[in-house]
Amino acid sequence: MFVPSAVWGMTISAYVCMCAISLFFMMRDDGRYNFGISMFAQGLLLTVLSLRFGVGFMSVTGLILFLIGLAAIFLYATQSASSDFRAQRALDSPDDTSGSAQTKIDALSEKLSLPMCYADSRGVIAGATAAFAEAVGMDREELYGVSIDEVLPMDVDEAVFESGTWIIRQAKEGARFYFALSQKAPKIRIDAHAEQNPLSALAIYDPATNLYTDEYRKIRGPEEVSRAQRYKRQLSGLLISLTFEPSTDTNLSQQQSEMLRNAFNMKVQSTLRTTDCGFLTGDGRVQILLPETPQVGAKTLLSRLITLPQDVFDEEIRDAVNPKVRYGMFFYNGASRIEYGIFSALLEEAFIKSKEGAADVSNKAA
């Protein structure tokens, strides 16, 4: 049977096109369409060849392969479209899975009575636990829709409410911002030498300056000296005091003097490292113990403490009261035996011998 050239051209073009498409998917490591395309191309070629040579079984076989390939391509195409639709729907509606998981998290937080809330990307509170509402002193319903910066200060790590002082912790998860509150431990009182005197109690911190108290110094000081001696560690000590030289037309009352010293001592406490110990002694001076700190390190800290009045007081106050830092320094290298009483006495001696504004006054224990 004669087959027109146009039919041959269309057949060969279709066959080459199918082979190219199959190669494309093979290069992408996607074999889903290879079977359908192969059946489709081979069936088309056999059908046209059967017309040319007049072989009946070839036409039937080609037609079957053609239909199988066409059906396979259709099934794979519809299956792929359905998968893409489900994936897109999941992206457009994340509440189906993540929403339920988030609901479980919120329910768990509520059961644990955690003081926490969460806000959307604009910073508007979208949910809060009863414990959070109680901590900030608001009704739970009042919190919804309120900007988070109207409830919590955003520029500090702590917030003070009637319920107490709370540490603010923030985290981000997706489009949500979570804020959790943990109550700051209050200044506690502990039993000192409970075995000898269980009724005695000791205040650790001075409420006005946050320095350690003089009572606690008598316990912690010997411990630090004993530790330095036992492990042969360096221990530096400083003793500082803020003094004033008011002008003739300025009368500085005791209350004003105490207020200025408290401001200075608070700055001293914030300057110390977490491992350092600053004690407010009974006469208003500050004794500082610097564990494992060489003499050079103690001098560096002392140079900063001497200039602290410039940071604490403005120019008008400095001109009126002329604040000065008097100091003494003592260094113990851990090589010899020493008691805390001797350590403090040598530190007191260095303080007495010093002059206000002196650049370098120190003693050293070998």
C-alpha cells in the first residue's frame, strides 16, 4: 500500500519528538513518562509501517501499543497535576497540619501555666496564657489585639509589675514572636552557720546598691582567701571609698551624701565581673575581692573605678561636691599561708597610706 510522503514526514517527526521528550526526562532522572512515551512512539511507527507493507498483525500491535502509551501518558499527567494541586493547597492552608500542632503547643503551655504570649509579625498580641495576664496585671481578653510594646518594654531584659520583677525572654518561630516571663529571684536571706545558730539569718545583698553586705563579707571573705591558699591561686583585693570636698556655699546633708554614695556604689557593682565579690562594709566603704586576678588586672580595674565619678555625676554635681575616690590595693599570690583577717588588715593599711587621687598604691604578699 502506498503511504503519502506527508504521512511519513509526520510519523518520523512525531517519533523523533517523542524520543527527544523521553531523553529530556531521562536527563532529569524522571522516569514517570518514559514508558508511556516509548509505547506511544513505537505504536505510531508500527501502525504506519503496517500500512506500507500490508501486515495485519503489525497494525493491530501498533494500535495497541499506541493506545497503551497514550493511556499511560494521560494517567501520569493527571496524577502529577493532582499531586501539585494538593501541595499547593497545603501551602495555601498551613493550618491543616501546622495549625493543629500549634494548637497542641498552646494547649500544653496553658496546662503548664507558663507566663507567655505570642504576637504576629506586626507585633500584635494574638494569644496569651492566664499566667502571663496575671503577671502583667491585665485581663486576658484585654491583651488580644494590643501591641506587645504596650505591655512589655522592648529595650530592656527586665520588666517590673505589681507581681514582681520578671526577666523577658523572646523567640521567633515562623511568623510568630513568643515572649516568656521568668520571675527574677528576690533578695533572699539565708541561715548563717545554721548548725551553731539556726535562728540567725543573714542578708546577702544590700538593697540600695546590690553589693554584698558586710555580714556576708565575714563569711565569703575567708572562703575566698582559703580557696586561693589551698589551690595556690592569685587573689587581689581593693578597698575604695568615695569622699567629697564641698564648696563653702554648699552644705551636703547626710541624706544627700548617702544618696551620692549609693549611686557611685551601684556603678561599682555593675563594673565588676560575675566572679568578683564587692562588699559594702559597715563604714560605707567597698571591699572588692578579685579571685585569680594578677596585680596588673587589679590595677586596670582600679584605674576604671577612680574615674567612675565622671560617669555617675554630671558636671554641676562634680563642681559642687568635688567627688574623689580614695583607695588601697593588696595582692596575694597564694604561695604563703595567710588568714582573711591579715588580708583585710594589710588592705586597710594600704588604704590608710594612700592619698586621694594617687596613681599607684599597692602592697604585695609573697
